[in-house]
Amino acid sequence: MNKIFNIETLTRESVKKLSPYSSARDEYVSDGSEMIFLDANENPFENGVNRYPDPYQRSLKSVLAEQKGVSEVNMLLGNGSDEVLDLIFRAFCEPNQDNIITLPPTYGMYKVLSGINAVENKEVLLTSDFEPNVPEILNTVDENTKLLFICSPNNPTGNAFSREKVQALLESFNGLVVIDEAYIDFSEQESWLSGLKKYPNLIVTQTLSKAYGMAGIRLGICYTSEEIITILNKIKPPYNVNQLTQQQALKRVINQDAVDNEVKQILQERDDLIDALEKVGFVQEIYPTDANFVLAKVDDANKRYQQLLEQHVVVRNRSTQPLCENTLRFTVGTPEENKKLIAILKQLG
């Protein structure tokens, strides 16, 4: 492992000098006693949301910490994973100077965020079997490369990357390695949360949007060293996760059995969908998946996308992405939705 990693050398000078905004809820944290709150200029008439939310989401973090085996000081919650990723850019990448590395085909927001933050995005294509090209990635690194984004399981390809390849990057790259685990709950591969203590340059992001079925509330989670969390907390908006999101997320994560049952059913439906796709004449290849979707190569993606649309089925045409010519991405739906999809595919096939 790289022994000279130092987060101070990666942090922007302006962020080092920054004094974070101190909200009323930073200065006084309720201990549960009956208090009269006259400190935050809130409307005093109770309606359930008239008070500012906990800026550090303590109740929710407490449950997540116990479930994930990670300390609360190693967590930051955001308004979706996209806010978490944006904070990482803003903390560590100097605009018009630094660069990042992404591995297309991959999640498109990395590139969007690099543009928003005026940070060069160096793209290193995955190999033909959708794995990181480790030698090429390391060859692309220069003195201004701050972040490496790894989406595993990957979107849109669906596969989880080789642990040996990811480990090689963690040990050889002296910047921050951001592993996006939005789909980890559908994978048999172990989360990289287990590597947080070993790799000081590791950041893992997860979300409640996929397996937890809460895309509508926008809740993303960042797990990393206490030092990095401290830096991100300096620049995050004081009340970035609203009260309703915190309440709904807490209810959901407490009910872990329900989440596990839904994941189990999705995985069974995924297997059934793959079996059906294998029998469809125009499907030329089905790629291995560790996610809640299946990427398939077809004879004519534009034609097949339109045909499905005419049957009131919306899938994702990924043909514009590198290495993904004539591919469609099928999200696993409910049993009823999947039966309808399979019936339509047989009719078209």
C-alpha cells in the first residue's frame, strides 16, 4: 500500500482556510429535554416540519453505522449520491487545474460534475470484458490527478469489477479512489466498506435509491476516513438532508427484513428475465450482471427500443456509450411487469 498518502496535499487551499457556517443546531444539540427553541428564527407553530432538521442526521447515521459496521464519524449523508460526489469535487479539485479519471462506459454524472466544476475528465475505456485497464489508468495519472471514479457494480454494464484490479488501483494511485456502490446490495461481491481502515485514500458511496426503493427521497451516503469526512462537512450546506427525507429513510433502514426480501425477489426475477432473453431471437449477447438490471446486445437497438415503446414498455438504449453499440438496458420490474415484458419480447422475437 502507498505509505505517503496525505489528505492535506490533496485538499484545496481555499477549503483548508475555510471556516464552516455554524448553524443554530450546531451550537445546541437537543438532549431530549422539553425546551423552548428561540434560537433559529423558525416559525414556532408546530406542523411537523417547522423546525430545522438535524444537520448531521444523527438518528439515521446511528442505525446505518450499526448495520454497516462503520463508525458514525466515517459517514456523510447527502441529497442523493450526486451531492456527495459534487462535494468531493469541490473539496479536492482546483478548477481549471486538476483532473479526474473515469472509466467509460460508466455513470454519466461523473463527467457532468467534472464539467460543472471546471475539472478535466480523463477517460480510460474499460477493456472488452468491461474491466478496468489498470496499466492504462496508471499511465494516465499525472501530478494534478486528484480523483479516480470506479462504479462497481458498474452502470450500464452491470458487472462488479475484479477485486484484484481495484486493489491494485487503491495501492498504486496516490489520489482519492471513489468507489460508487449504488448497486452493491444486488451483488454477491463484498462491499469495499471492509477496506476503509486499510486504504486511507478510499471513499465508498452508496444510496437508498436502488435496493432500498427510495429514489424519490434523495439520500446518498459517503463512507470514508474521519479526516476526509471532516473536510466534506466543512463545505456541505448546513441542512442538506431535509426532515422528511430523514424520517422516511429511518423507517426504511430499520425495516431491513423488508429490503432483504425485495432484493431476493428482484434477483429471482432477474434470473427469469435472463432466461427469457436467451430465447429471444434478436438478442445477440447478455452481459454478466451484479445489479438490478440486465444489459443485452441486440440486432438493432433503435428499432427494438421503439418497438417496446409502442407496447408501452420503456427500457434504456445505451448504444451511444463506448463499447455498448446496439445495447438495451432492462431494469428488473415487478413479477407482473416482467411477465408482460417477456411476452412482448417473445412476440417481437
